[in-house]
Amino acid sequence: MQEIIPAIDQWLADGRTPIALATVIQTWGSAPQRAGAKMAVNAAGEMAGSVSGGCVEGAVVEAAQQTLANGRPQLLHFGVTDETAWGVGLACGGSIDVFVEPLDEAAYAFQRRLIRQNEAGAVITIIRGPGQWVGKKLLVGSDGCLQNHLSPELDSLAAPQAQNLAAAQPVQLTREIEVFVDAIRPSPTLVIVGGVHIAIPLTVYARELGYKTIVVDPRRAFASRGRFPRVDKLVTAWPQKAFAEIDLTEDTAVALLTHDPKIDDPALEIALNSPVFYIGALGSRRTHAKRCQRLRDKGFTEAQIGRIHGPIGLNIHAVTPAEIALSIMAELVQQNRARETQP
């Protein structure tokens, strides 16, 4: 949603309405977009966003124009089993379901606010069911509060889904009713302990991929704005004090890069007692083995120690600081995306 907000805001401000919203509901095989991807289309046929990387865009725009004309949502299916597969560009083996509906401005404003304020929540939309129900929405805030109620029974069935999913996903609520749970999560945060040379490209990669970035280093020469001009937060303090200012959540990753046990170990001990989804520590296998033994001596279990990715990063035979940073970011993204397939 985030990438189409500027266009929708501009269209609304200019009166270029009505607007249709197309959302990828489910994909199979080699479909190029994942569930939750969106495209907006206005009455003039202008487009923003993508539901397929281009291969079914034309058909979706045509359906969007129909929806704008008659006000009725549509659930579209494109795939290799369809006679139109070659025409829409999915003959390579993928298939995709797309839900097209008139833009619900209340739901859009709700979702926009969650994204702008970096809050969690969900927009739950009925995509299959009795005609009068299709397109109806339940809005669930980060505090669990509900808006745009469906019915007492459907609210009680749908609302828990917002808390259980890390990604957009269709859910069968009842025999007749299927909903799409468009879960919105705060932007993930990468906490880098050690303002070393590797950290400089790592913050650039992280920001480009939508992560908030925090650099922690008690050494002011390392943690400076001159070295990290675009980092979201610089903390020039020892980890015990620095981490007291940082909210370590399940959407946080921690990368330890100093090679100095006086800095890395206290940060590591705090991270291991937190719900962060990723912990990585720079160093050779021998260095990591010594690190693990120090943690055992302090009472950490093998399960806790097993959370550490060490040596840090995917093995891409990286040599330069930028390549090492790339390997770290690749491993971090891998772990983050893996969470979306877990309950």
C-alpha cells in the first residue's frame, strides 16, 4: 500500500475520482507479486502500483473500469489453466487472484494512518460470500479495537485473524464467507552495534529495503553523523544504556559488528533475552565458538545461543565491506520473510 499512497492522495486532492483498488489475494507458482500487492486505478485510467509486475495489468485495469461503472467488486483469477493465460502473460506457470473494488475512503484513511504512524493493524475484507457482504470491511487497530463492524458473529471470527498473521492472506471464516486479511506491521528495525566500516553500506541497504536503522557505539569517532548521515538514530553509549532507549520487538533485528567482547557481549546478552527475529554476530568460526562458550559460562542455554547467526551473513564469499554488508542484509531479509510463512 505504501507505494501508492502519494498517487491516491493526489487524485483525491485533485478530484480525480472515483478510484478502484486492486489487491493480490493469493498467488501460485511463478506469479511475480505476493499477496497484498496493490494497484490503484482512477476513472481516467491512470494507474499507480502493480499487481503483477506488468503481466496482467491491462486486464485488471479493464476490470477496474467496470467496477467503477457499476460499483460492484470483482474477484479475478488469472493462470495457466485459463484460455487467456498467454494474453495476460502468465504462461510461464503462475496464477494469481486479484480482488478489485471501489476505494473505501474510510478504510484507506485507516490503513494510511497505520503506515504513516508505523503501527500494526489490519483491514479485513469479505472477498467471497453473499452478494451484499462482498467488499464489506472490518478495521482492526494495534490495540485490537474494531471499526466498520461486519456483524457480532463475523467480528468475533475475523478479529483474531489480525493478530495471528504476519502477512496478507485469505482466510475461510465460515462455509460461505472468505475474507482477505491485509495485515499491516510496523517497519522492521535494524540495530547495528558498532559503527565500523561494514555498518556504513549496511545502513544504506537496510534503508533502501524499508528498515529503520539505529547505530549503537560508545566511541564517538565511530558513531558520528559524518559517517552515518542518513541513519534514523545514533546512540553513543554502551549497550546496557543504549538498549534501554531501544524497543526490542519481534520486528527488530540486531547485528553485532565490533569484534570487541566488551561491546558485543553485553548487547548480545540483552538481545538473547528479547523477542527480536534476528541476531547476527561478526567474527570467524573460532571467534564465534569462544563467544558461545562465554555465553554458556553466563548460564545461557543452547537454544538461546542457537539463535545467533555466527559467522554473520549468508555465505556469498564476500570480501569487501560492502559485500559483507550485502551478505548480512540478505540473511536478515531471508529470516524476516521466513516469518511470514509461520503461524
